[in-house]
Amino acid sequence: MFQISRTKTIAPSPKSVVLIGLQHLKGGLHVQVKSPLSRRGPRLSSVAYGRESHNEEALGTWTACHSSDFRELCYYETELLLEIVGQPFWNAAVFARVPDSFNSGLLEFQRVASVGTKVHEKRENTLTLGNSNAAEESLIKAELVELPDGGLVLPLAHHQFLVGLLFLEEASAPSPSALSDLTKQTLQDTASLVRSGRHGASQVLGLEGLERLKKVAQVLSLACSLEQRAALERARDDARSRHIGGLVEQVRGPLSALRTLGAMLVPRTQDVTRDVADGIVVQGNRLQDLVLELQQVLRPPNTPASTAQLPQPVPPITSVKQPAQCFVPAVLQTVMEATSRACENVGVRIRMDPMVAALAHEDSQAQASSSSLDSSAIKYNSNVRTPVAAGTSTSASRSDASPGPLRQAVSSNNRPSAPTSPTVQRPAARSQQQLVLLPPPSRALVLKEPVVPDKRQFFAQVSPEVTCEIVSCLIDAALQRTPRGGHVDISLRVSEGGILVDVLDSGTEMAERLQGLLRRNASQGQVSGGDEDLSAEAAMQRIWSGEASGSGIVALALAQNKARAVGARVDIDPQQQPSVHGTRTTLWLPATS
């Protein structure tokens, strides 16, 4: 391998030009400078070049500049070029410009393909033609450069940028094994050209062959341009990912301080003020989960920053390998257990349909009686959104639109506890502080008679993780609309071809404007408007007065998007009874049978 470096300057003159010559030496192709005037060569700029040798091992960094698909395309194009030429002893080589040279202004080229009868193992793989802009302009204007030894150089240009070079030359001598394959007519034609002195490539090709050669060069020019554009985009995206990754790293310090401050405030506050500290802890944990997710997206594991390719988009929910179906009552029970921990001291009651609790209890008993309980127990991941109940700050409720792993807000001694992964447990193993899903015989709690239907009709064609996230979003929105002292009811029913989960709050009925925004989100995938920004005094006034903390439009929109991604549907309708206040949100899930 060798490199062409700038050595001297020749004064520009109409009678002197610089030609790039190709010769076959023992070490491969050799690029030399011819100072005598050649009538066949075009006028180039006053630049002279020298020769500098390098080892083959130094090619490692340059090989990564171009993709294997691009090199394969160039190889096939050069093979097609030799078929057009019709001379078996000719050689063709394609040199593509190195993407980094566009910023440095240096004309650096890398060999990407070489086809011919004499392809040596050690060949020149890089060419450096100085840093003169005039040289690039002259090569772009010259459609064809004819060399003194009969070879041809076609500059590959695209949009006034020199993106590569195409070399075509005759082999110095055919090998003995190749001579047997030649026809007698081919040998006679070649001998006559040599005796007449007209053995250049242009004489052999003719006008028609040169036109075909230029068409092949146009294809190679476009391929080089697309390859270099892709390389520049990869470098730009890698730099952007490193920049965003650095910003995410800077967020981790203040976030740790926020979580520590919330943990210190919880045992030092009382009554309603404690709800604010609990909200700080919950939101801090969720922000930490978001930072971890951002780091995984921006910098996948086991992928160094120097070799990272184009950032891959975040896979949708349906692309993750999840179970094909889920038992909806068990999922609702899991969400209830998680929600009860967050709403323990906020003054809002969540009431579950006794039928749902009975179905979940029956399912847990069936699993407990099985001999393979340890291997077949249904477990759900920690991607369950903990709803922000009424009484927390308005700013905290609005930032609750992103899903994250579930965190236990307050433990038995009012201190933050470690994250937990909710599982479907037997009712006998529940803690005494958790919400009892089977309520006592009270008319204020019982929604309907606990008649247990056939459990086979409550299996949905949605993974349990996604169902948990959607139901958590709906409960979150209902809690934001429910003032202190209110309640949220959750029921389950079966419709034709699907399963319906109803979430009914006792807050203010949703305005028509918000319903229009949600319908627009369902059709266009955009959410705008919602609650107006409140000052700190107005937010604290809501907390002390026990009013609803918001409308929950962001959480509802998130539930709609998640449901639409898995073939489910979220319907939002106000209550029809004039005496009942609140909003009913219904989740439709496709049934398995």
C-alpha cells in the first residue's frame, strides 16, 4: 500500500500539465507524475505528487470507512466494465473518497474494488492527492483523463464534489495459463495495435465503448455519493448520541439529590404535608427509571461509542417477546395491590368489583394447588405506573405521563422502601396494610353480587405487562380528577369479542374540550392543551383544599396510544345519570375466544 503526498509545485503554464500515470510494478499499481506535455491529457492544476509506501496492516482504520455492500457493488460494476471493454488482460480499480477528507479538504481515496488478470495481494490501497481545491475542480471538469501508458482515469463526481476515481489499464503481460483461453483473433488484434503504436484504452474502446464506460462511471459516482452520505450521517448521529448521553449523565446528580431530599422529608412531615414529600419520592424514583431507559436507548449495552452505528429506534410494545395472552382479573389485582400502596394516605378510595377479586382468588388457588407452582407462577415485570393520587402537587401530576417501574411510595414506617415487582399472590399472604380486594359486607363498598362466571372468557390477547400499563394510566387519570374523600370504582364485564374494563371516578365530569383533544389524539397521535399552568401558591391551595389535582388528559392519551399499539381501544364517556358525577373510561381488550 502506498500514499501520494504533495512534494513540489509546478508553475501553471498552458504548455504543461500534470497527468496521473498508472503502471503495473511488482508491488502493484504505481501512481506517478508526468511533466512533459501530452496532447491527449486535459489541463489540470499545478500540483505534483510523490510516492510514500506503507504496510498493509495500516489499512484497518480505512477499511471501516466503507460498508461491505458498497464494496460488493463496486466489484460487480468493475466486472461489468471489463465485459464492456472485452479485453481479458485489462485491470480496473475503483477508489472512493474517504468521508473524513471532506472536512480536512484533503483529496484522500481508498481502494474499494479491483478486478483484472493481475490482482496482487499487496496493492496500493490509499491515494492522497494533496489539499488543493483547484485540483479537485480540474478533475471534476475532466470527464476522461487519458494516461501516457494508455490507461484511463474517470473522475467520479456528484453535485460538484469529487467522490471517487475509476482506473482502467492494460495488463503488462498475460499469464501463460490465460494465453490458452484466448482466441486467435484476439491475439492478432492485440498484436496489430501494439505494432501500430495505437494500443491505448481509448483506441480499443472506440466512441461507443467510451460512452458505455461513462455510464458505468455515473452509477459508481452515485454509489460513492450515497455511501459517503451514509457515513457522514452515522458520524453525525454518533456525535448527537454522545452529546445527549452526556446531558443524561448530568441529570443523574441533581436527581439523586432530589430523591435523598424526599427521603429525608417523609419522616419529618405530618398530615397533609407528608403527601408532598411522598410525591417527591415517587417522582424522583420515576425520573431515575426514565434516566436509565434513556441511557439504554442512547447507548445500547456492549456497544462501544466509537463503533456505534445509526441509533436504532425504540422497539414498540408489540415487538417485545411477551406472553400471547393474559388473565385480566389477575392483572387488575396486581394493579390494585400496587395502587393501594401509593394511595394509602391521600384520602381516595379505590373499590374493586367483588367478581374480579373472586376470579383472581380462584386463579391463585388453582396455581397454588399445581405441583409446578414455582415454574409456572404468573409474574409481571415492574413496568406498572404508580398513579399520583389527589393531594399531590399539580406539577408532579403532570410529569406522570411517562411509564416507569413501580416504586413503593411509603412503607409501614412511612419511609421509602426498595422497588418491588408485583406478582399475583394468594389473598392469605397479603399484608394487613394493603387494600383488601374482597370488601366486607357493606353497601358502601359492594358494587354487585360476587357471582363468579366462567374464567375462560376473561383471557385477553394482550400481554400482562402492557395491560398493567394501560390500566395504571386509566387509574392515574381517574385519581387526578378525584378530590380528597372521593373514590374510584373498577369493574369488569364481557362483550361480544372482547373484555371491558370500566374505571369510574367520582370527580368533576370531564369537559367537552378535553374529550375533543383526546379524539384528536386518537386520529392524529397528538396531544395539546390540557390543564393550565398553575403557580406554586395555586398548587398548594389545591392541596390544602382537597380539590382534584388535574384532569388526567396526558395519562389518558398515553393509555390510548398504548392500547392502539396492541389492538385494544380506550373509550371515554361521561356518566349518563344526572345524579352521578365523574367520568367513565372503558378499556376494550380482544378476547382469546
